[in-house]
Amino acid sequence: MIGTKSAPALEPFRNTDSKIASEIKGLLSSGNHEKARNRFEEIINTHQSRVTRIAYYYLRDPAEVDEAVQDAFLKAFVHLPTFRDELHFDLWLSRIAVNGCLDRLKAKTRRRRWILTDNDRIDELIYQERTHEPSAEQRLLASERRDQLLAAVERLPKRQRSIVILNQFEGYSTKEVANTLNIAEATVRVHLFRAIRSLRRLLRPLESDTAL
Amino acid sequence: MELINDWFKTIGHAVRQAITGHPTENTLIEIALSKDNVVLDGQGRSKLEDAQEHMRHCKRCTTVFSEINATLIDINQSGHSTAHAIPDSTHRRFRQRSKILRRIDAFLAPPATVLRFPSIAPPPCIRFPPLTACLVIICAAGPFLSIAVRQSVTSSSNQTTAVSATQDDLESVNARTTPTTIDLDGLNTDEQLMAEIEYAVSNTRVSPLTALDELTPRLHEATVTVR
């Protein structure tokens, strides 16, 4: 139904990565840890930006994003012996990253339920200041719009949010999203439609404001 | 709750579509999402083609469709701009990578050896030569041995005296009941007297006082005689 488009930037790396992952798996099982580690460095170089991006969509806090990325790569290395060769390595890694980010969000929500310090707000403001670029008005408006949209995405249910991030932001096809999140493709589509509908509803007042 | 709401909405849209003939919002979203890479199966294709055909004549659906498109474009653009807004300098990436590798190294490192908690060493055992050790043991056990030996000796002598005492007691009783003249010649010898005293003192069954009472007049007589 929906196109099985795939993130074009990922295609050339897919086979190579899976091959490297299988190689590392072999090296680890044969006890050649030093070589396995060096090979894994290549994988880190390839996927670091993408994993950072995914983590950022979820967490939006540089320090936490940094930790989430580290955790995701370490977890991937530790669990590499369980990696199934028929899977794409990047989807597997994305799944690890997404699950890690969701866990962090859950923990954060639990923390905030009890403690809401002023530091959180200050950090958020500092970060917003840093990421905003108020030099050009248009860029400022764009960044405001982006923040609004990200805030709207943040309000989506967990699964819908993951699907929007992977499908719309990262350019994964619905099939790839289904593989990453370990759910049926039809479910991905249903959630995607719902997510887009919800986003439209959430952004509608803003659209009318900007139209005025 | 949200799931139930979604279901009701979907059903509502389908009912509305059936009544009004407008395609559902989901169908329009599907068209918007699939317009770049259309991979449709038979039924889906015909459904979307019908919806597209409907949109050509329906202003309302065209408006909704353009709104959906705008939202999708917005989402895509925001995604891209967010990706650019991420502080991702080379230095930062390098630092992050080295942290990851350090953690991997820590994981691959052999497990650390667990040091024993320092315990207080017991004092060294002083070793004596065997002869000294025997001497010490004998010295230590000496008092106990002597007590034990004395006990056994005392008990055995008691048994023998008890047996003889029964006969002597009978004699003394007879002597008391039938007062006879004491053979002074027999008491002349000091040894005999001392032996009788000793016997009387050492015998537990025959009261020493009774024996002394028996002997005292004879002793008195004896001393008088001697004088």
C-alpha cells in the first residue's frame, strides 16, 4: 500500500554493516576481542550521527543524548553475539537506541512526577537559547515552528512517536519501522495515520495563529 | 481510552464517508504518504484511485488533502532542521566515540581480581621440644592425678576398714553390754593403745567419740597404773 521507500543514505551501508557485524560476531566467539573492537569502531563511525539524531528526537537534552548513544553502542556490542544475520544491522541498532530512549523517558517521567526542580527549567531554557539562532527572523520562526512540532510529537503516544520519528524524520519505510519496532507493518500504518491526524489536530491552532 | 476514541473516530469517519461519499481522512493520508513511492496492491489501488477521482471534484476533500500535505511537509522540514540543530561537532563526536570505546574496553577487560579483606593473623604457635611438652603436661595433670589416686586409695581403704569394723563394732558392743574387767596387761603396750586410737579416729562408721569414750577410762587407769 504505502511505498516501501527506504532511507537512501542507508542503502550503501546496509550490506557492509551486516557483513561487518557478522565478522565481529565471529571474532568475539573466537576470542579475538582486540580486532572485534577495532572493527566495531567502523560501525560507530558510520552510525554515530544517526543514532544521535534518533536519541535527540526523543530526549532533546544533549547530555542525556550523549549517554543514550553510548549505551546504545555498548549494548549493541555486548549483544552482538545474539544478532541475527538476516536482520539489517542498522535496524537492529535503531531498535536498541529507540528502546533505550524510551526507557530513559520513562525514568525521566517517573523522576519528574516526584521532583520538578527549577534546574530542569533553566537547563531547558539554556538549551533552547543555544539551539535558537535569533540572527535571522525567518530562521527564528522556523526554529519556533520546529519546537512546536517536536513538542506536539512529544505529546503523541509512545508507539506513534516512535513511528513518526523513524518514518518521517529518519526516512525509514513502514516495513523497516515494523522490523525495528518488532510489530506488524499494518499496525505501523494504522499508528502512522493516527499520529498524523493527531499532529494535525495539535498543530491546527498554531496554523490559524500563524495565518493571522 | 485513547485507543477506544481512535476506534470510534475511525468508525465515525467510515460512516460519514459512506453517507457523504467523501473519502476518510485515513485514505487521504494514505494518498499523501504514498504519492512519492506508490506501491499499491489491487484493492488498495482501486480505493485510492477512487478517492483521487473524488478529490478532483470535491473542494472540501482537496482542502483536507492539502492540509495533510502541509502537515507532512512541516513534519519533514522540522525533522531536517532538528537534525541540523543538533550540536554535532567533530570534537563532540570524537569525544563521544572515545567514551564508547573506553566502555567497550572496560567490558572486554578481564574480570578484576577480588582482594581478600585483611584479617587479623592468629599468633604463631610456639613449638616446644617433645620432652618439655611431656613435662609440662605431667605438671599440669599432676594435681588432678594425685586427687584421683588419693580418692581411689581412700575409698579402697574405707572398704577394708568397713569390713573389719563390723566385727570390731560387734566386739565393742559386746564389751559395752557385758562390762568386763579390762586386761591391763594388754593395755600396757603403747603400740596397742595407739593402734586402737588410730583405728577409732580413722573409722568413719564407728564414731571416734564413742571409741574414745570407751578408751578414756581405761586410758586414765593405764596412766594411773603407770604412775
